[in-house]
Amino acid sequence: MTFLRTWTPRGSAIARIVGATTRDLADFQTEVKMWVFPEKVDGRDLGDIINTQHENVKYLPGFRIPENVVSVYLQYIINTTVCPSDQ
């Protein structure tokens, strides 16, 4: 699983590249998780917009993000990640 963080145009641009690359090459897992902070755009969660419209309308409007890129909130990553020392 690949993780990216984004709250700038650069993060979304990198997510587009990594998403397309991992989708097209068999050596990679296809799902890319993109970290987002909880924020609202026109009353909707930005993460939900990214997951349904496949576009970061706030930081990179007009550019589609591949469907294998899934936005997740940073708090979710913190709560679900297992530290190697805990294993």
C-alpha cells in the first residue's frame, strides 16, 4: 500500500502520477491512499469529493485523480497503522 499526503497542489499532482504508475505496472499494489486533513469545500468533505469526483477541487481543480487513489484522513491512518515494534 502506498501512502501520500496532500493539502497542496504538489501532493495531488504526485498522487496523480503515483496512481497512474501503480495502476499500470504489475509490480505495485494498485491502491494508493492519499492523506488528507478534514476540511470542507462548499459544505462537503474534501476527502469525499476526491473519492467520488476523483478531483481535488480545492488544491488542483480541473485535473482528474486516478480512481485507484483513495483519500483517507490522517487520523484514520494513525489509528489503523501498526508500528513494527508492536508486532
